[in-house]
Amino acid sequence: MAVNLAPPDPAALAPIAGVDLGVAMAGIRQPARHDLLVMRFAPGSAIAGVFTQNRFCAAPVILAQRHLAAGRAPRAMVVNTGNANAGTGEDGIARARAVCEGLAHALGCAPEQVLPFSTGVIMEPLPVERILAGLPAAVADLAREHWAQAAAAIMTTDTVPKAASRRVALAAGAVRVTGIAKGAGMIRPDMATLLAFVATDAVVERADLERLVRAAAARSFNCITVDGDTSTNDAFMLAASGGAGVVARSDADLARLGEAIDAVAMQLAQAIVRDAEGATKFVTVRVEQGRDEAECRRIAYSIAHSPLVKTAFFASDPNLGRILAAIGYAGVADLDPSRIDLYLDAVRVASGGARDPQYREAQGVAAMRKPEFALRVVLKRGSAAASLWTCDFSFDYVKINAEYRT
């Protein structure tokens, strides 16, 4: 069950002029569920993205990057669930290309103007015939208002669709930002994580859009972890359709638009952690007073990736030694343990690298029993800080992943 996460209200998801979405049941892995999404973009739209750094990246990732590099303005995206088309070699690329060709024919554009995305089981051949057979229904379903349906169609082990919207006033008028994401396991940021698609109706130059998507990824999807595994299929795409006719070019306008994109991306990223496989706790890990942000992130991830720490979160067991050990092996060579303080919410549980004299076990238990709490590390060696969001490891996480293919 997701931690304090409700399904999005379709009425709260702002349509984006110049972006249409359609879904279909292609029977890729499971019958009678929407598992195919088509997104169509108006001519002149700009699209930028960041992709997984996993060297075993999936065929659709390779092809999407090639199509973006070709320089032809993208007109569509196609997303399938149930099959990752990863670890499939040249045959996988050929199958992804066939999907692009099929959608391009239906929409009247070039195959290089279609960006493919897949998620699901790795090392199984993509069922091209089922996807091609499902494309006509997805194209017939295209509509500006179908963001909620799209969010549901890209789910795998997610239990709740993930979508968010913002409106922002720029100098020449108001624009909208709406996005969807999927992800619940195999989540570890490395340039991007999961699948996420965000669009705005502002007019934005491609170079500016690339800066905005990188910045948004750094502040959102690169600040979450569920299990420390970087997926083969990760992608975070940002599109600007220009449908509002409002140009974002000045520094002030780009900053305001960037804040809205960041807010949508952060809401989606946190939703992924809240809906993590088997999660019962949503935990903010913050490291403060470090020498630079990099070492703060290194320590935060060391804590958040530790199976021993995450199982303690699940049991509401303030086993402080596990947390201190994770800080110590994070790889910060000159770290001085005698200067470190540790907090669970507002309770200082360790000071000077040891149990705080005023701390009582019942305080730690009370903090960790809450579905949401914060773990804060104070290094006392500088002014830098970093925050990330993670979850616990429960019995259900093991069960879900042990039975994923069965």
C-alpha cells in the first residue's frame, strides 16, 4: 500500500495544448489492461531528455537517443509496459524500430520523429505484433485530456498512477506544466530513473529545454532511491509544445518555468518512493554541514541504500549502529566521527559520534513508527547540504521481486 499517496484527480491535471495522449490494451504481458501509450506532439514542439547511465541500456533507450541526435523534431512517443526490450541485442533495436515505423505510418511522420520507451521484464523479445495491432486503438483514443489514463497505462508494479500539474505566470501570459511517471522498484538515480514524461505549452528553445530537464532531474529524480538498482530503461523526457503561444526566453521567465517543472518532477519523484514496492515508510534523509554537496549525497545514499538500515525502518527499530556504520563506510576518508550528530525528526539520538546522553529508546521508536519521518545527519565540516527520499524494505518487497516473472 502506498504511503500517503492518493490517485491523481483527473480534473486537476491541466491539458497541454499541442499534446494528445491515447492508450490501448495490447495484451503485451497481461490481458485486459491498458499497456500501450501514444503521445502526439504538435509540429514545432521541442523535446529534450535524460537517460539511464546503465551500460546495458535497453534497445528503446538506444533508439530514442539516436532519433533525438538525428535532429528532426520529434512528433510522437510510444510507451509499452510488460516488456523492457532490454538485453535483446540488435534484434531488440530492430523490433523497437518496427514500432516506430508503425506509429510513424499512422501519424504521417518519419520513423526518426518517433521516440520509443519500454518497461517491464528484461531479456525477453518485444512482442511487436501485439504492439502494432494495438497502435490503431491508441491513435483513435488521442485526446488532450487523457493524462490520467496515460499515467495508469504506463504502470508496472506501481499500485497508484502518478501525475501532477502546475500553472505558472510568465511575462507574456500563463502556461501549464503537466507530467506523469511510473516506477516502484529498480529505482536508483543515475542521470534519470524510472519513466517520466512532462510537458509544457510554453514556447521554449531546445537548448533551454535541455538545461531545464537536467536541472529538474538533479533536484527530483536524482534524489530518490528504493533499492539502489539503476534500471536499463530509465528516461525523463521534457516537451515544450508551444501551444499557449507564450515564449519563455528571458532569464526570469525560464527561472519561473523551471520552478514549475521542478515542482512537477519532485511531486512525481516523491510519489515513486511513496509507492515503492512493499513500502510502509517514506523517509527523508538529509545530510547537513558537509564540505560539498557531493559528499553529503554520498553519505545520504550510503544510509538509504543499506538493507540493514531499511529493514530497521520497516521494524520501527532505531538500531542506531546501522546508521552510523553506513555513514562511516560512505567513502569520505577524512570524516571525523566525533563531530557528527544524528537526528530522528527533532530528536537528537547521537551526538559527538555516540548515543546522545539525553536520548531514550522510546523516542526513536515513536519517530520511526510514523509513516513519514526524517533522518538528519550533521557533519559539522562545512556549509553544504543534500536531501533525498527513500523507503523501508518490507516482507512484501522480497515477495514482489521474488515472484516478478511468475
